[in-house]
Amino acid sequence: MLGLGNTLSGGAPPSEFTAASISDLDLWYDFSTLTGSDEDEISDVSNKGDGGSNYDLAPPDSEIPTLDTSTLNLNSIKFDNSGERFQLDNHYTTTGQTFSIFVVYKRTNITDTDLFLAGQTSGRNQFYLYSNNRTVVLKCNGDGGTSNAHGTVVCNNTNNSSVSYEFGTGTEIIVLTRDASEVIKVYNQAGDFIGQGASPTTSSDTNIIIDFVGAQSGQSNPYGGNVGEVGVYNKTLSASEVSSLITHLVAKWGI
């Protein structure tokens, strides 16, 4: 596989492997473990990551996400693009200005701007797919003032050649890593390295704060579609860790 050698084609990791088999997984919301009937409102979700119950999820108001038992291969959360979202019990902040994020998802409309994770302040601390179908946007300026450390990754760069990747409406995986040199890398469910960008140091703190899943505090750029699983590592994943994680998620979610 491009960017990751042949790890994916060499067989899946052991069956006991999970996202938590990789260290420093602080936030981990595995919606496949939720039980109930289709379209049940979900009032709380436990954080299975190292951060524990400090970062459990609950809807902040009457815009409540629902359980979907059929759209993805396993149970997932449905966001209807009207501002349904979850809020963390406490805001989470990465450290060391290095982190990695993964999401298993299925979008309703690829022409929407769909937000996965956000902080409290509009325009800051966000991770989303832009509406041009090939762009991942990361805004990561933590508590370091109002300047916007904004990284845009156009997904047409696989192994430094011009290989375009357009996000679709099927079930997909994004793995995003950010290192201390400001470099952002994005991988897809095939294990391909699909883009690289940088988040300029326009703030003294370029960690990312996370308060919401599915929309901003003001409900702007709401997510429309399903999310099966999302996690945040408080470190930059290595290429081999990215490969193992994607292999596991592809097998788990039947992609």
C-alpha cells in the first residue's frame, strides 16, 4: 500500500488488537458497543480511552444524536446535519503539540462541510472535511490566544506524487497525524498516504482543545451522516501504528 509499505496486504493484526492496543489513546468513542433500537436517542457515551470518565459524552441540549443499527456494518451514531452533537464532560487538550485522530464515518452529502471535532470557540480547535470533496481542515491553536493555527490538507499527495483522493458517501476512514514540526499527514481506509500539509505557528499553543463531537458549540458546520468510531491519541502515530490501526478498523467495520 502506498505510504505504508505492504503491511495491510500481509494480514490483519491479531484478533485481540483494538485501537487501545496503541498507547496514548486518551479519547475513544466506540459507538458500535451501544445497544438499543434504531433511532433511539443517545443520552450518554462512555470514553473508553485513557482519559476515562472525565471525557464521557452527553448531548448539551435537545439536539440529540440517534442510534443507527443498519447503515454501517455495526451500530453507529447518526447526526442529521441540523446541529445534533455530543459534548465532553470536560474539555480535553492535547499536550506537546503532537496528536493523531481517527474517524470511521459515512457522510450523507459530500458537498457539505462536515465537522467531526470542535472546541468551544468558533473558528478555533476544529477537525473537519471541507465541501470541495478533497480537503481536510485542522485548526489547532489550543489556549494560545485568538490567532488561528490553520492547517489545510488537499488530498492529492501520495508519496509526493499527484494522486487525487475524493471523499465519497461510502463508509470511510480518516487517520490524521500531526507532529512537532507542524506537519499534518492524512491516510485513508486503503492505508494510502493521501495528503500532507502544515499548521502555521500563528499561536504560542498549537495543541487542540476538544469539547464537541458532531458540530461546534453554536451548531455551525454540523456533521451530516454516521460516525462509527472516533479516537484521539496524544502523540504522533508512526507509519506502522497507522497501518495496524487501519487494518484493524477495516476488518472491524467491514470496509
